[in-house]
Amino acid sequence: MSGMIEWMRQADWLVRRRLIAYAVIFIAMYAVVLVFWLALGEGGIDRNGKPVGTDFVNVWAAGSLAQADRAADAYDYLKHHDAQKAAFDGAQVPYYGWHYPPTFLLVALPLALMPYLGALSVWLLATLPLYLAAAYRILPRGETLLLALAFPAVFVNIGHGQNGFLTAALLGGGLLLLDRRPLLAGVLFGLLTYKPQFGLLIPLALLLGGYWRTMFAAGGTAAFVATASVLLFGPESWIAFIDSLALTRNAIIEDGVTGWHKIMSVFAAARMWGAGVGLAYLVQAVVGVTAAVAVLRLWAAGAPHGLKCAALVAATPLLTPYVLDYDLVILALPIAWLSADGLKRGFLPWEKLTLAAVWLLPLLARLIGAGASLPLTPPLLMLLVFLIYRRARDPMLAGSTGARAQPGAAHA
């Protein structure tokens, strides 16, 4: 038993050649599944009667409504569903809700100028390289791109035609540019407001870090895109969005019509285990505030920049009650930052095993949540935040240049 514990504690078996082999296997499996899934479908609809790229149909339909000067109708479920069916010549596809602010219509409208499958391809091919670039800039090693591409959240995001690549690129790019290009970092953070629940920690971190120019640039960018959306789509689009929030909160978040196993938040985990709405919000708040305090202490204390960024991104899904498995693309960023620090200064016990578990998480979280009612994401992310915090505060690593590095250490 002690030998098994030590095997997991040090995870010396996670060496570079194995990681590369695992990545190649995963990418090959993704390719086979995607080819067969597309081949079994017809007319952009898969064998289960769902649109290829499922969730992307809500973006395309919202964009088509905006083209027709009916942007506010994107927040009307019946009219939005009609626009989705129109993408497939009236086929009775399931409904996929549009829960984004009108600023995201600035992206949806040009995409809807193309046929659905062409728009889906352009969307994924344009955003995937941005995510890969962010991961590579954090850890510029030959295997980084391979492991980032093989990350299971990539497959999940592609299957849903979702925006995880863009979210990761904006969040990671902003954090990477903070010291060198603070104004550009602010622009990226301002653009991230299309998904505001992923930016909750950013203003506080910037304030504690003294990044005033970044804060002003972020605020200015957010104001600019909001104003542009009002001018293009009318104030009624924002009124419709605000009016839709109550229904989104009640149906999607609190009642879980999407399915608790698909939502990766602390709130959903509590609801999955039978907690009432009030108790679930309380648990969400306790975990979120605890994680936020840990992250902000690192930003206030001047911890190594990579670890501050890793902690902020790792804690982000713990702060919102609404986060899905495709959103976990952002976890490639803390994996890369923590790996970079470990390769430089040596890995501490349990770090490599945890990184491997987080890497596999998007592949398993929904399946295990559905099959065993066991939410994996919140506890694993709490562990990841703790390990980042421990590393940043470990006096033995201060000034270390790799004395504690393990043989064959490589990132998971």
C-alpha cells in the first residue's frame, strides 16, 4: 500500500515520452470519432437528430435574427427556435438557448452570413489556434501544442461548437500580456465580458496588482462593445436580454433543465446531491469566497506571476454557478503555468498526479456525473487551487532553480 501511495505521490511515470504517446492516442481517437459522427449524419444533423456542433446553432440563429433587424427575438425562445430550425430547412431539431449579452451578437452576425456548416468550421478553425497560441506562450516546449490539442476539453468544445477556445484565448492572453502590453491586456479582458461570469476575479486581481492602465482599457473596451451593440441592434436587444435573465436563472441554473451532470459548478454539485436552492447558493458562496481569498492573497503578496495567473484561472469555475464542461478548456492554462513552474523549480508531491487528473477531467466529468451522481470538477479544482497556493507560498521553493526537480519531470 505504501508503495502505491508513493507511486501516486511522486508520479515519476509521467515522463515526456509517455505524455506524447498519450496525446497522439487521444488525438487519433478524436479524429476517428469525429469522422464517423459526421459520416453518420445527414444535412448537418447527426444520427441523434441534433445539429452537428449542437450549441453553435444558437449562435448562428441569433446572428440570422440580428441580420433581419430582429436581434431582440434571440431572447424569445419560440422565435429563436424557429430560426434554428430554419438553418436545417425546418427540421425539428432540439432547442439550444441563447444566454449571451447582445455584445456577442457582434460575433454571431458575421458568422450567420455563411451557411451553417461553413460558419461552424470557420468558428472552430479561427478560435482553436488562438487557444493553442496562449498555451504555447505559457510553456514554449515542443510537446505543449500536442498536449493542448489532445486535452479532452478540446474535443468536448468542438463537439458542441462552443466558445471555450475564445474564452481561454482572451483570459490567457490578457494575463500573459499584463506586464508587457497592459493596454492590450485590458482590451482582451474587456472583450471577455461576453461571458461575464468568467471575469469575476479579474478586476480585484488588477486592483491588487496595481494594473491601472489595464483596468481602464478593460472598462473602455467593455463600454465600447456594449455601445456598438446598442447602435447596431437597438436598446431593445439589451432590454430583452435583461428580461430573459430571470428565466435563465430559474430554468437553467436553479432547476437544472440542462442536467446537473453537464454543469460543472459547486451549485450544481449541491443540487445533484439533493440540496435546496438556498443551501446550494450558500455552498457555492462559501467555496467561491474561499477560493477567491486564496487567489487574491497571492496577487496581494506578489507571488510568481505564472502561479498568480494559474490560481486565478483555476478558481474561476468555482466562483460561478453556471459553468459547463466545454468551458473547462480554460484549465489548459493553469496546467501549463503550474507545469512550467514545476519544470523550472521541481514538482512537489501530488502535483503531477493532480495535473494529470485535471487534464482528464473534461473527458470523465459528465460521464461520471450522469452515471454515478458524483461531481468531479469542484473538488478537483479546489485541490488544484490549494496546490498552486501551496507552491506559491512554499519557502523551500523560493529562489529554487530546480533542485527539487524529479527525474523525467514533464507537464501533464
